[in-house]
Amino acid sequence: MKIAKIEQFFPRRRMRLVKITTENGIVGWGETTLEGKPQSTIAAVNELAGYLIGKDPLRIEHHWQHIYRSAFFRGGNVLMSALAGIDQALWDIAGKFYQVPTYKLLGGAVRDRIRVYAHWGIHNTSEASLEQARNRLEWLQQSGYTAFKSGPGGKWRAHEPPATIDDFVESACLMREWVGNDTELCFDFHGKMTPALAIEVCHQLKQMRPMFVEEPVPQENVDALKQVSDHVPFPIATGERLLSRWEFRQIFEKQAAAYIQPDVAHAGGITELKKIANMAEVYYMHIMPHCAIGPVAFSACLQVDAVVPNFLIQEQVDAGLGSDLFQTSWQVEDGYIELPTASGLGFEVDEKLVEQDNRITQDKMNLLGLVAGDEEELGGEFYYEDGSVADW
Ligand SMILES: [Mg+2]
């Protein structure tokens, strides 16, 4: 069996898909979305296609090694996201070729169902905002979710006055009051705080007992993260911007976090996500794979979640961004999704819809480079009041 064709689609603003077809007609899908850089992974996949066409798709580890190591320069978010999408598509092909869910080729399931969390929070205590939050919570709880993540919105400077911190903490305490003590609540600081501010805010949050705080500080300085972990009485999580075992190594060795959140669409795909998880096991760290994008990446995460003993919970963007492109949906019951049973990554793509929407999105991209609205959503134009650049 040989790889015959590699195509790419952009059917939604934040969704870049790669489709690999073998000469005997097996199709594998992967996701290469890289927020804020809509064209870069497309170019990288096109370059890598020259190597992959004509190769055996089942030599997944060999292709991973070739793509990661062969051309002298390694890593970086563009190459690793392109590699991630290709790797997912090859695992999809492998599962379909052997006619088993991909997780059966990864050692087999160690659990029967997979815990998930959705995005929900109270962002301010205005009448309208509370009403909106209550409706959304009701809908998510009826859909079966029992764990939720939100974050302090907006720009946070090196320090904020008590009123800003109090507003966030009051919202968090109200959330706990609404959901009770059986539901998990967690917060993503989005790497936009200094260690001192993150520690101060976490101490205020302590009373409502969050499951974890994610990326309290930016990802580059592991010692700063460890400083936060050491001063906070609940688990700290990080990792959505770390791209390989080598980038997670210091987190492990310094015990700088309790939970890690590699993203299957950025950290080298299914192959690397499983290796990172296995490495984390040695340090008694659990994985909670990051997945804020589409259902292809989500499906790829589930394959690894199924086989890793130190898995804790899976992020899911509620109904799943772009899930209308898929003829598969996931039912959440009591906070869990049952293991997928279909071959490969376990979904059916509505290819006609993908192709049709791809044409629409691509037209917009050709004009703008980005699709309209991306800059705002992705923080490309995010400044403090004094005109300096803010993290978002
Ligand atoms: Mg995050």
C-alpha cells in the first residue's frame, strides 16, 4: 500500500484539515490548525507531501522520525502542527486498514469511557451576562457535562487593582455556588499573568476549590511556572504550547506542574502525544489533552485517552467546532463519552460539505490572508491602554 494523494481543506475559519488517500482508496484525515498562522502549516504540508507520496502509510514512526529529524532544523509550531496532522491521518489509515479503532493499535483501551469537560463560565455579574451564563449552563448540564473551564477575560497587566481581582474571584465563587461540589471547575489564565499576580489570584480562588489553573504564566520559563506551582495549594496545568517530549522534559524534571496539556494538533500528533503521556507517568503527572479546535483533533485525542493510564480529562469545545462537517456526534453521559467503535479515528466526514465550505472559506482567505474576524479573535490586535502589546 502506498500514499497516492495529499489534499488540504479549510472548511472553517479555524480549521485546517489534511486528507491522505492511498492508492487502494483508504482515506485518512488529520487536523493542522495553527491559530494566528493560517497559511504556514498549509505550506509545510505541501513541502512534506513530496516526501510522503509513494511511501507506505503504515510506517508511521519512521515517517515521524524522517519529518522531525531529516532536514537539520527541528521542531517549531509550524513543522510540529503539519507533522501532527499528517500523523493523525496516517493513524486513521492504519485503523481503517486493519479495520479496528486506532486505539487498538496503540496497546488497547485501559478504560471504557472518557471524561470530558466543556467551556463555561460567568464572565461578569451583570443581569444580562448572568442570564446568558445560566442558560448555557443548563444546556451543557442537560447535554451531560459535569466539568467546565473558563478564565479571567480581557487583558491583565503585571498587576491589577483589588476590584479587578475581586470581580473575577466573585464570579468564580458564584459558579461554584451554582454547580455545587460534585462538578469540577477549572480556569485558564492563558499565560497572561506574571508569577506574582498569578499566585495572588490563585490564593483568592482557593476557597472555591478549582480542579486546576491552566497556564498561569507564559510557557517559556519553566522556573516561573514552578514558582507558581510551589505557592499554590491546588494543581497547576500547562502544555498546550509545548510541542514535543523535549519541550516537556523540564516540566517533568522540575515537577513544575501537576497536569500537562499537550495538543494533538501541535505536539506531533498521536505518536508524540502518547510518548509525552508515557513520560509523564514516571513523574505521577496526568494528561488532559488540549483541544480547542475541531472534531478531527478531538477524535485523535480520544484514541490516546483510551490507552493512557495517567489520563485525567479531555477538553471538548461543546458541540464541537465544525461538527456539522461530520456524520458522527459524541454523546456525553454523566460527564463521559463512550469509547469510539468505528475503524480508524472513528468518524465519517461529509466530504461534499467539506469541499463546498472549503471553496467559500478559501475565497475569503485569498483576499485577506486571514479570514475576516480572525485578527480580533486570535489576539493579533491586542494592546494595553498605553499602546504596548498585551498577551490575550
Ligand atoms: Mg489554554
